[in-house]
Amino acid sequence: MEAALDALEQTAPDGAILDINLGAKKAFSVADALLARGIPSIFATGYDAHVISSRFVHVKRCEKPMASEPIAAALFG
């Protein structure tokens, strides 16, 4: 997760797909950083929606396994 936050300091991606579960940590701090920079993102997860904080209510959630079309639509549609 620290690597993702460091990368955001160096570059501005067009969009991001975040797996919520990053081992012992969750990706919510990366999601916060993306939102602060106005970078569109989606959550790729097997978790139910209630696991995601209400501050991310507008971030789309794609359930695993995912096809490329729904991912593209969620990010750029």
C-alpha cells in the first residue's frame, strides 16, 4: 500500500482499480488519495457493500471475478 501512495506522488494515473483487501491492510487510504486528486477509481472486491465506508458511496464496486467491459464502464462510463 505504501508503494501505491508513493507512486501517486510521482504520477497521475487515468484511473485505478483497487482490491480492498491488501493482506493485513485495506486499500482505503489509497482510495482517499485517489479521490483527493480527482482520479477515478473502482473497488474490485468480493466484500459486500457494507464493508465499504459511506465516504466511498460514489465509488463503484465490481465483484470478483470481473470482465473487462464492466470495469471500463465503471471507470469511464
